[in-house]
Amino acid sequence: MTRKRSKTIDLRKMRKAFALKPLAVGVAAIMASGCADDRQDAKIYTSVEDCKTDFPDAVEKCEAAYETALQESARTSPRFNSEHDCEYEFGPNQCQQVSNNGHSFFMPFMAGYMVSRLLTPGPIYSQPIYTSYSPYSSFRSRWVTADGQVFNGDIRNRKYKVSPSVYKPKPTVTRTVSRGGFGSSVRAKSSWGSSSRSGSWGG
Amino acid sequence: MLRIPVPPRGDWQQQATEFGFHFHTMYGEPYWDESAYYQFSLAQIENHIEDPTAQLHQMCLEAVDRIINDEQWLHRFCIPPEHWDLIYHSWQERDPSLYSRLDLVYDGKNPAKLLENNADTPTSLYESGFWQWLWLEQQVDKLVLPRHSDQFNSLQEKLIQRFVEIGQHYAIEQMHFTCCKDTEEDRGTVQYLQDCAQAAGLHTDFIYVEDIGLGDTGVFTDLRNNPVTDCFKLYPWEFMLRESFGSALYEANTHWLEPPWKALLSNKALLPLLWEMFPNHPNLLPAYFADSTTHYNTGKWIKKPIFSREGANISMVEDGQETRLSDGPYGEEGYIIQAYNPLPVFDNNHTLIGSWLVDDMPAGISVREDNAAITQDLSRYLPHIIA
């Protein structure tokens, strides 16, 4: 008899690393596990000095990559409502309080930054990297990106092959001229009835 | 079709935390309810739900073809004329669709009747495709349910396969996923689809709808200023077409899931059109546009706005007398009426079947029940088995 349900589901992949619901992050799967041919070398540095040692002729680029990662971290790092939730995921004294537009939240310190294409023409690829010292976290002693992608191996591993975020020729964008052009109907339509679920726009 | 009480798994809430199912309780009310389940026979599933679902979907596709070639229907469906090209092209190109959910009235005996087609932004996907699947596996392992128990639920398998096909169709290895801020349920649904896309080998990036940007070259951008070229959105077309970035949609040339032609199917104007095209079809309820019929002067009808979600702005019309059943912000685009066909009652619960399609393939059901006769948005989700 043929079964009417999915044969198997990989439960390991269905478990979510962020058990404590960070405010602004989704969790993706292991990034470096894909087998795309166009993956490129990337390296994680825990200080600008490490990078400069590797690239004595490109110290400015090391600094620029670090600055980019810091700015990215401020914008895209996992965010938690409480210090406890953040430390539960990232470990004691690994979190800082940040205020933004009147909202206060906690985010982990950047543990390093991942760089590729440092010596090739074109944009440098740089992003903040985190790790966890918490015994409760699946990130413990592993590298993880701001959007929750966990790299294979433990933190002694600094070199990876990563897929570039842009896989095929995409339209170029030099800058974003405006944001917020979608989503206004939500505010307009969700102001009615408080007894009802007003959040979801699914049907 | 039976409703059978069953002991809940002792650790299900702990597992929900572990798996990231955070919206099992919403607004202080239980949403996931495993204190009972529904049991169907295989014949009920295959003959009464699966086959009609496939057929209804084909009828809907025929309807799209009708609407798209007739300006009168496009007006009837309240599609802004500046977006007719967008929708027309997405249909001409046969832009692939991912999924839909048909809401059916079904009592186990009589033919299932289509209440509406959630063709654009259906939710309750995670709890259907994964969470009730896990419930069945575990309850069978614990011998709480008989070993031969099955479930009409190949959603996850089919979604992954569909993402493989869509990846090949557009020759992509990456997709963006988007939904609104401040809704854990929508974020959970989108995360589930990201999981499915990743299982299909796609890299996924998430951005909130409100954060989407417009680049200087006319394409949409994410927060890293990368172009959004292929995007799943849990956000209705009827909103997107009318918001300020709507005017950029055509030039931006984004491949959206669901594609723009789905805007025609998530629209309640579909119901009177289907009734006109397929009168007296056993799986349809009589339906008319409220402004061009006098049918509501006799019998019981449900009056719904052409655009609405979550059961808002619904009235009952009985022999011409209108009684409002729910409030809401919708209705400015007009109303349809649909013959009232009450939901079946099991142990004082009013039960609604959601029948899923992945592309054009029936892929499972979700069972929701409510204390009120017309399903509202605080309904409970119950698992089901085939036995």
C-alpha cells in the first residue's frame, strides 16, 4: 500500500538552533556544506592584526573589511530581549546592550570577521562572525554568521570554502534609493479589532 | 470521519521549543490541540478530498485563463489596470507556483464544497507538513495509535521537490524569503519554507517586507543592498499591487512565489466566476456578486468581501436580512455572496478541512475546528490520521 505521507523527514535539520527566539534572526542551515563549484576561499580573523600578518601589502583592506564587518554586526547581529536569553545562547559576558530607536536589546559581541576576495579586484566580501561559550548552545565552539549559519568544524578551523551570495549575474545595485514601499497595508488594516489575531497576513 | 480523543504526548511542548514551533499557543488560546484527532478512511481521503482538490485546481486554472483575457473580469477582480501586464506576463510565461490551500466543507459523507481558495498566502503549513507528521510518527511508536495509521500529508516531500524544480526553472541557487514584522506565525511559516528550500539545495536569505528596498537600477534590494531577484513572499498580492513599491514591480522583474497570476485565485471574485463556468458542480457552492443578484432574497447566504483574510467582514444574509458576523477593515472593493453550507459539527466543534496543493498536486490536509459556526482566526489545529 502506498503511503499518503512524507516518507522521511530529517529531524536534525528541523531542530532550531535559536531555541530562545532572538528578535531579528532566522536560522539557516550549514552554509559550507553545499557543493557549488564556484565556492571561494574565505578566512576568519579574530583581529585586524591577524589579517595584516596574512596580507602585509593590504593592511588598508584588512581594516576596511573589519569596519564593514563591525557595521554589519551592529545592523544584523542576533538580537535578544534580555541579557539572560542572549547569554544562554552565547555565554556569560558575551553580550552587550544596545539601544536603537527607543528599543533596547542585547546582542553578542562580534568574535571575528570572515573575509574573502581580499586581493582580487571588485568588492571585498566581509561579514561578522560569532561564536558561543554557552554549554546550552549548539553554536558552542563553532563559528556562526549573523543569520545563524553554522560552519562545519570547531573554532580552530579558520579557513573555509564559501559560496558567494551572488551565484549568477544579477542586476547591479549601487545604492538603495528608498525602503518601506511594501508593508503599509499591514499597519492600515491591522488597527481594527483587538480580540482577533491581527498579526498574520496568511489566510 | 471521526473525532477521537487521545492522550497528548507528555513532552510535546518541550519538543515544540526544541523544533522552534513557537506559535502553538496564540493570544492566550491553544492553537495546536492534540487532545483529539480526526480519523478518515482512505476512500474518504482519496475520493472525497484528493480527487476533487486536483479537479478544483484545474478549474481554477481555467478561470485564470478566462479572467486574463477579459477586461471585464479583470475589473470585477479589482485588479488595478496598471498591473494587468504584470499578471498577464506571469501567466503567459507560466511562472511556477509553489502551493495553495483550498478550504473545504466536508462531513465524511457528502461531497466536499469549496469555501475559498487560499492561493496566495496560505498558512498553517508548518503544523501540517511537519508538526502533525511528527505527532503521528511518535504516537505510532508509543503504540497510542495503530501501526497501520497513515496521514494524508506529503507536503514536506513535495515542497522540497517543488523547490528543486523551481530552482531549475529559474536557474538559481539562492532565493530571498519575506514576511511582515511582528508575526511569529508568519515568520515560522516562512522559516519552514526556507528549511524546505535548503533541503532542495537552495541558499536562502530572509528579509522583512517592510525592509525591502528599491535600488537605483529599479530592482528590489535586501538590507545588504543585494538585488532580490527570486523571492518567496508571505504577503498578499492585493496589498503589494496597491502599495508605493507596486509601481516598481514590473520593471524590477523579480521572480515571485507565489507568481502574480495567483492574485486572481486568492480573490473571492473567483467563487462567482467558478459557479458561472461550472454551474452545479458537486464541489462548488452557488455564488454571485452581491451587486448583481437578487438570490439573497431567498435562503441563507454568506456575504464576504472580495478581499479579506481571517474571516473578517463576513455577514449572514437570510431571506434578504443581513446579520453581521464579524467586523473588519475590508469591503471597499465589493462583496460576493455564497450559499451557506454549515461546517459539520463534531463534539460541539465546527470543523473545516484545508486541502493542500503543491503546484497542481494534492499534498495533504489540515483540520481546524472552532467553537463558532463560521471559522474565525482563533481556531484550533488538530492532527488527523487515515485508518
